[in-house]
Amino acid sequence: MQCLANYGQAYTPQTGPRPYTRCVSAADLMLREPKTLAGDASVAEVREQLANPKVQLVLLTDGRAFKGAVTSLPAEAGATESALAYAEREPETIAPDASEEEAFARAAASPNRRVIVLDDDRNLLGLLCLNQARSGFCRAPSSSA
């Protein structure tokens, strides 16, 4: 990951303004607990998730192990079929230590504004998500206590 030196000015009353280094990675920007379905989810289960206009893709996992991502289902897909059969062949993925610049560029270039964050063992760590305007990353909803 490449850090941005002198990205801005840090300020403390004792020292006044001073340059600082900002290191932001894909792991810092991702949604840490994206919604998932089991790797053996049916077409009907995935279809139900995709019916929500906010859902751009459905992540399929076995525990933390990433199995696939489904962005669409053909109308003729049978409700009881395995959704994994319709997973993207090469879903957009990124390493957690990728730079903020790479994360933004990859998400902006993705047709669904999503990039899956995986570790070296293909375990799901999170999901990069750009807002509809492609001007910033999605944030997890804050919990109201």
C-alpha cells in the first residue's frame, strides 16, 4: 500500500500545523459485515435478495470462505437450483492492503460499484461499495442505541 505523504496538515496547539502521512487501505474503507448467503443458497433465496434495488450483488460463503458472487439470475433459473451455478466467473476482488486510490478506481470501474475484499486464502473480509453517484464509499448504517 502506498501512503500519501503530506496529504494534509495536522494541527496541535503545541506544534501548530505540520505535515502528516495518511495511509488508508481497502480494509479501512470496506463494509466489514456485508450481507451474505450460504454457499449452497438456492436461486429463490438469491432472487429474493436481488429484488431489493439496493442489492447489487449477493455474496455466497461457507463460513468466511468466499464461494461466489451473483449479480443477476436468468428468468428461467429454477427456484430450487443452486445459485452458485450462476455466480460471476471472475468477480471483482481486491486485497485488504490495496491503496485507497486503487480501491476507489476499481470500485468506480465496476458496473455494480462493488469490489469484494478477500484475504490470500480467499476468505471474505468485506465489501467495497461506492454510492450511486460514485463520489464516495458506502458506510455501514450506524446502530441507534
